[in-house]
Amino acid sequence: MASVSYRGAERLYPGGDRPAVADLNLEVEDGEFMVLVGPSGCGKSTSLRMLAGLEEVTGGRILIGDHDVTDVPPKERDIAMVFQNYALYPHMNVADNMAFALKLAGVGKEERMARVREAAKLLDLEPYLERKPKALSGGQRQRVAMGRAIVRHPQVFCMDEPLSNLDAKLRVSTRTQIAALQQRLGITTLYVTHDQVEAMTMGDRVAVMKDGVLQQVDSPLRLYERPTNVFVAGFIGSPAMNLLSAKPGDGGVVIDNHLLPVDRATASKIDGDVTVGIRPEAWRMVSESEGGLPVRVTVVEELGADAYVYGQCDLDGVPGQVVIRAAAGRVPHKGETVHVTSDPDRVHVFDGGSGRRLST
Ligand SMILES: Nc1ncnc2c1ncn2[C@@H]1O[C@H](COP(=O)(O)OP(=O)(O)OP(=O)(O)O)[C@@H](O)[C@H]1O
Ligand SMILES: [Mg+2]
């Protein structure tokens, strides 16, 4: 086992005008499950492939433990990869598929079989060892692909969207299995996904990327509660955080004509227009006389225990979209106008220009 360090790592593709991954500094601790998440094209796979040695590093260094692997060939890095397209060998049974890399590496038959049995037990694949891949379900095939990686007893797992071939329901159950398995094996893991829900539910910590640049690395809860900028605020959470433009006001920020109080330390940092962030569950419905922001309800999504209420507000003449989580029994109707406000400790304030977090 080992830690992983990206130190100012960069990947500039030939002919590219800016790096696909720029000045990446990221420390993955020994045994940690780190998830790399971000929109399509932000540089997740490139970062992962740089660690695996499949992509040239054009600047900076990458270390596994104390060992600088920047110029070490992929085979000597002791990393096992699981890809989205984990093509299994169709003519080989499950056991041989799992053992194949070990055979190539010259591991003896007895040792191979012992490791395959061990992995099959972990993955609930024991009854299928003699079957060919075509006689397996999608989820079982995915587990065979995991098994191929596990039998190698690598120092580091690299996984690039390994669940994206599975249907939605299987994806949810498999992500729990992978997270539990990783915890049991304790192997340092870097896991790539574009799905923020997957990232939040699986990762010990989550690294959020945008346009080749790392934005924030934190525990799922910290990311949710203290996003470092407008991008992370909008990317993490579903439905997304409400992001509304606002002006500085007396002891708070002003959305349209409505004053939202913020704490004193945050207020002291505001020196121009801001973006205000409020999670759907952080809105409080109040009466009109209490001066909440008026929202005209356009859609109501009933979920049983609660509901998501979508509506429109007026932001100084510009229509704005708002989503509110409402508890069962307090759900307004389509067409109704509700008034909402929030409490100072639940209001996120970001600089209107740079998008940087101002809230304490
Ligand atoms: N071989 C290549 N040559 C040139 N540019 C590339 C190459 N591979 C990727 N890129 C570019 O580098 C950027 C990052 O690509 P990368 O595959 O790392 O994104 P990603 O975050 O994994 O996206 P996705 O979620 O779609 O898989 C993209 O702009 C992509 O077009
Ligand atoms: Mg990718």
C-alpha cells in the first residue's frame, strides 16, 4: 500500500493551446478512497492515466509512496486499472479472465488459483468461475473486471467510470459494494466519475475539477457545506444550490428588494455585487408580511416525505429560477406565490466577479 502525490503535475497534449491538466497538486493518503469528479472534458481521465503511466507528464512530478514514478513505465508502477470498457476475454471462463494478468506476469498456477478464489469470494463470484462472460449479467461482468484488478494485489487502484455501463439501479447497488470492498482491502484508490452523487456517496474525500484545474479537495460533507467557489457550489448537490445575484446591503445582501442577513464577518468582506447560494432545504417559507422573497410556483415534485418546489422570482426585472425543498404537509400548489427567506448561517456568499467564497 502507498500514498499518491501529484506535485504540480501537468499534461499538455501535442498541439493543445492549454494543458488538459494544469499544475495539479493532490495528495491521496495511504488506503484512502479519493474520487475525482467534474464535468466532461475537465481532465479526470487524463489525471488518472498520468498516474497509471499511460499519459505523458509534461510538467511536475507524480509519486507513489516516496517513489518518484514520473518516468517509470506503467508495468513497473504496481497499479491496477478498471476502465469503463472492461472488455473481458469472451473465450475464457471467469477464473481464467481473472488470472490472465497474473499468468503473463509469470505467477505460478497454484498461487494464481489461490488469488482468484480469494477475489471470487470477496466479489460473490464463486459460483461463476467456470462460466464464460456471455453467460453473466452486466453486474457480474463488472465484478469480474474488478476481480482482475484485485488478484494483482496492487499498491493503487485506478478506476475510470467503472459503473457507467450498468443500468441505474445496478449502479447504485454496485457503488456500495465497491466502496465496502475498497474499505476491506484498504488499497489506495483513485476513482473517476462525472456523477456527483456517486462521488459524494463513495469517496472518503472528493476532488472537484474544472477545465483542467483542481477546484477543491474535501470530505463530501465539507464540499456540501463549504464550497470554495460558485462552480463547486453549483456542481455538488442535487437539486443544485440556488445561485442568485445580489447587491450589498445593510448587514446582509439584497436580492431584488429583499434583505437576507449574513453574519458580521461575511458582511465585512463584501465590497461589490455578489452571488448568493442557498440550498433547496435552506429556504424557510414565511408569510408575506415577514418580507420574504416572492416565488411563483411553476412545478411541484412530490417525493412523499417531502417535495421539491420549482418557481420563478424576479431579480431586479430579470426572471430567476428557485428550487425549494418543502416538508410534507407544507407543500404549496402550482400557481401559488410563496415567500421565502433563509438564516444567516445557511446563506453562502460568493464574490460576484471571481466567484470565490466570501462566507466564513
Ligand atoms: N489524446 C488526446 N489528444 C488531445 N487532446 C486530448 C486527448 N485526450 C483528451 N484530450 C483533451 O483533454 C481534455 C481532458 O480530457 P479527459 O479525457 O481527461 O476528460 P474527462 O474529464 O475524463 O472527460 P469525460 O468525463 O468526458 O470522460 C479534453 O478537452 C480532451 O478533449
Ligand atoms: Mg474520462
